[in-house]
Amino acid sequence: MSRLLVDTHVLLWWLADDPALTDTARASIADPANEPLVSAASVWEIAIKRALGKLSAPDDLPDVIASEGFAWLPVEARHAWEVRALPFHHRDPFDRLLVAQARADSLPVVTGDPWFAAYGVGVRW
């Protein structure tokens, strides 16, 4: 089984069945040979942006995510510490933490964000 880290925007597009999600990304998540992972950092990001009125998300978002077959990737101290080694290609703290998790756990990331590849992580889009 191949583990994949799903970026926050991809998760939201998956849940909304948004056509912005590419066929490759959709197939990667849906493939039963893969284990799509959602970082706790993504739920934190969504919670903050929802509270600020920047996006909508259901009250039971963690349950919805789990019901869609995603597994959880907790944020561990080693992930947070990995951030120190990242160059400053951009400054989004949530993306930087996802990159650190991907690097620390050797995970490809399902994302449309071009900055992820600049950090040397595999991208599926």
C-alpha cells in the first residue's frame, strides 16, 4: 500500500466533488492500493479559516473526513522539528508543516501547489 499525504485544498475539493481536482489526483485518492492521509495540520488550518469566515466546512468535519476513507497523520514533534531544515520558498506555515511531514515520512503529496515540488517532495497532480 502506498501512503499519500493529501494537501488541504485537495481535501476540500475532494469533499465538495470540485471539478478543479485533476483526474490524476482523484484517481490517486480513490485507488484502493493507496492510503490517503490527512494531516491534523490541515484540520487546524480549515478550523482557523472557517472561524475567520474564509471558507465553509461542516461542524462534523473530522467525522466526514474519516467517513470518506482518509486516515489521519498526526503532527509529531519530529515533524515540527523538520520545519527548521526547510528553505523559505514560501512562508505559509501550514504548507511548510505538510512539507516537513512529507519529507520526514517519505510521502508523496497530492497537491496542485507548485511550491511543494521545490522542497523535493514527490507530487501527484
